[in-house]
Amino acid sequence: MTKKFSLTPYLFLTPALVAIAIFVVYPIFAVFYYSFTDYSIVTPPVWIGLKNYSWLIHDTIFWRSLAHSFVYLLVTPILIVLSIILAIVVNRKLPGIQAFRALFFIPVISGSIAVGIAWRLMLDTNGIINAILLSLGILKEPMQWLAEPALTLPFCMALTIWLGVGYYMMIFLAGLQNIPEELYDAAMLDGCNSWQKHWHVSIPGLRPQITFVAVISSLAALQVFNEVFTLTGSLGGILQSGYTVVFYLWQQAFRLSHAGKASAIAMALLVITLAFSITNIRLLERGTETD
Amino acid sequence: MMNQTIVKDDHSRVVLQKTTQNFFLYIILSCVAIVTVFPFLWVFFTSFKGPTDAVYSVPPQLIPHDPTFENYLRVWELLPVGRFFTNSIFVTLSVVVLNTLFTSLAAYPLAKMKFRGSNTIFYLLLVTYIIPPALTAIPSYILAVRVFHYYDHIQAAILPYLATVFNIFLLRQAYKGVPDDLIDAGRVDGASELRIWWDIVVPIIRPSLATVAIITFVEQWNNFFWPSLVLPTMTNKTLQVGLVALQGAFLNDSRGIAAGVVMTVVPMIIFFLLLQKQFIRGLTGAVKG
């Protein structure tokens, strides 16, 4: 390695860094500035100090959206449990198991917009779900599934889980296949049954994957938009029942052209995301240390 | 003697246990498979239903008695679906090629060269990784409208994705596995750094490049949020954005919407089934990276 100053590394870095500077770094500063302005995008921004933030603090819709985003984080533990169970189920040599694995992966690559629109058709009052439940006698009359405020968020979350479980299953499957067989044999000799053996060997062995999935899926949950957008037909649900922070940001910025207010929401989202990532990583690190 | 019967008994019990266990496993697998596949099957069949086949009936009818392409033709007639396809292909391929090139260039010095500011750059990139895309969308939108004037032009959907921090980290990790000796040997031979990178290092990290390309491909093909903001004109829309427009235009026409969904999803599913191993390894292989 030469100690001499060389331009080479910087030349390698330049194209990517320029793109990131324009589309990621500059926007942070711009959003910070816009959040102190009244800005409709068409006319230049006007400095209004902390007005957007005081609006935000008193805005009930923002707090509702924030609460929904936190509720949405429930998808993370559900995803972890479901995908570990599924990974354990598919982690064996059975005829046709490869086909099942591939099948479970299909939602991952299908895209949330197309699938969300398909779900919306199915959950329609005149949809297949009502038809099935009516003919089984579970329902007496068709339900308006997506017009029920209490169900908007759960359906969005179900969609997120349905879209993601195959992906996380594959991650856990790769993790399971790295656990040495001897550990299971030792557990069996110690008198573990097959459930206990997974509890005592598989789960501790999957720690790195659990950390990864927890971080990735909870960050994604805080950013959720497509599921709400498609299942509520871009309206966010009756009585804002499907509003999340990002949905509200989108509505303020791109439906109402309130770039200033939207920027204040974006700053709140940034702070939450940061705080969340830090505690998330801390907690999970502590989890591994006590081991 | 007794011992033997016990062993034999034990053996047949184990076999029996195994068969019942497998039976239950297949039941679980099939239930999950039904939940996974059903929406696709239903949309697929619905898209071929003619006016005489009910979309909604009790008891439900899944398979059309009188299958027809009518719905697809109607969708193609009313919306520029061909344009949606070419736009999506153009955007996706451009981003895959340029992003893979730019991130593989950038990750190389971060893994293999000592230079002033390398740590600073690395940590700055790490910090930008958690910036919410919805946040960056606001200034990017304003840039598109006021500065770059590419609002409603297809480039608007491409340029913000020229480099992604995640891909840089993934490739940096891959470069770290390349032995320094190989690179030094190239230097001794007097090859330029760019030559060394292209001729010696890139071939070694090809599997990771494939991973990056596949991740980017799936992400871009399914990307909606940003393209939906900057591509308002019908003929400029990508498939995902066009599909939402179709949903709006075909409000009560489930058969037409279903046809749109099928057209959007099927290319990706075919691609996935052809390159299953690469897809799964690519999308999940990133974890180790």
C-alpha cells in the first residue's frame, strides 16, 4: 500500500457519493429548513418559525397516525414467530419441500401494490371472502370489511405479514441450516423432546437472524404506506382509521401541497426512526451479551 | 430375545411416528400454501371471467365456465398498458445497471484502500441508511419540479436510485473477502487501479453483484411511492403506478382490475420461477453481507 496521496479512491467513490449527496443528504437539510416554513411548492417558502411544530403537537390526526404506526410495530413479533415456525417446518428433507419453499416465497416478489389491490377486490362487500363465509354459514349477511374502522389497520397489518413471511422464513431457514447437527443430538441425549429441542437449540442459534429481522421489519413497519394506500383506496380509511405517519406525510405533502407541515412530520418521523433504531440495537445487543 | 422385540417394536413405532408426523407436516404445509396461493388463483380466474360468470355468488364460483380474453383486451384498449410495460422495463433495467455499477465502484475503495476520510465517509453512509425514504421524497420532488425539470419525465424515476447505501455495504463486505495478494500482484504488474478492479476483483465478487442486481430488480419493478409522485401523465407511468390508475378507472369492474393485477405480477413470478435459486439466494443472502 502506498502512503502517497492518491486521487484513485475518491474517483471510485464520486458517482455514488454525488447521487447520495443529492438524493439523501441534501434532502435532510432541506426538510429541516422547510419544516420552519410555510411552503406550498408553487410559491417560494416563507419562514414561519416553529408554527408547523406547534400545529403538529396540537394536531389530533398526527397523534392518531403516530399511534397507528406504533400499533403497526406488532407485525414484527408476529412475523418473527410465524416465520421461525415456518422455517422449522420446511427445514427437512421431504418430497416436494423445495416446491413449498418456492411457493411461500412468491408473495415476497409480487409487490405490495398488485397484491394489495387483489386483497381489496377479495375483501369487497361483493368479494370472494364474503361469498365463502356466507356459504359456510359463518356470516348471515355480507360484511363491509374495509368500511369497518376497527378492521382497517388489522387488515393492513395482515397484508404486511402475508407479504413478508416468506422472506423472513428463508432468512431463518438459512440460519437453521448453519446450526450444527451435534447440538440437536446433544439436546436429544439430554432428554429434550422435539419442541424443547427447538426452544433450547434453534432459537438461541437463530439470534443473529432474529436481530436482523427485528430491525429490518420494524423499520419497514414504521415506513408503511403501500398497504394502507391500496386497501383504503388511497383515502386512509374511514375516520383516518388507516392513517400512519408516512401516509399522513404523503397526504400533507402531495395531496394538500403543504410541504412545510409535511416536513415537520418528516422530522418527527426521522427522530422516531433514529430513537427506535438505537434502542432496538441496544436492546438486542444486551440480549446477546447476557447469553 | 426380549431385547430384540423391544428394539423391533421401537423401530416400527418410530416409523409410524415418522409417517404420522409427515402427514401432519404436509397438512400444515398445504394450509399455508392455500393461504399463499389463493389470492393469486382467484385473481387469475377472475381475470378470465366473462359477463356470464359471476364474480360474486353464494356459493362462490372460482373457475370461469366460459373463459375469455375480453377483460385483457378492454384494459389494453382503455389504458396504454404497452407503455406501462416499456416504462417499467426501462426504469428497472436502467437502475439495475447504473446502481450496480456505481455501488460496486464506491464499495471497492471502502473495502480495499487506505485513504484520508474513509472512516468518515463510511460512518456518514451508515447514518444515511436509516433516513426514511418518505422524508427524502419531499425535497426530491421539489428538485424534480423546480431544479432538474424532469418532473413527468421517465428519468425522474431513475436518478434518485443511482446509488443505494445498502448495496454499497453489501458489496464492501464482498470485496473484503478478496485476497490482498491478488490486488498487489496486479499493482506489481503495473496495471491501473481501474484495470485491477475490472479484470481481477469484479470477477471474484460476481455472486454478490448478482445479489445486488436481483435485490435492485425486485425493488424497482415493485417500486410505487416515488414513481407515483413524479409520473402523472398516463403514458409516462410505470406498471405499478398504471395499475393504481387502472383501479381508479375500472372502479366496479373487478374482472378488468384482476386482469391488470395479473399482467403486473405474472412477469415477476415467471422470472422468479426460472431463476428461483438466484432469487432466493440473492434476496436473503444479503443478511450475511
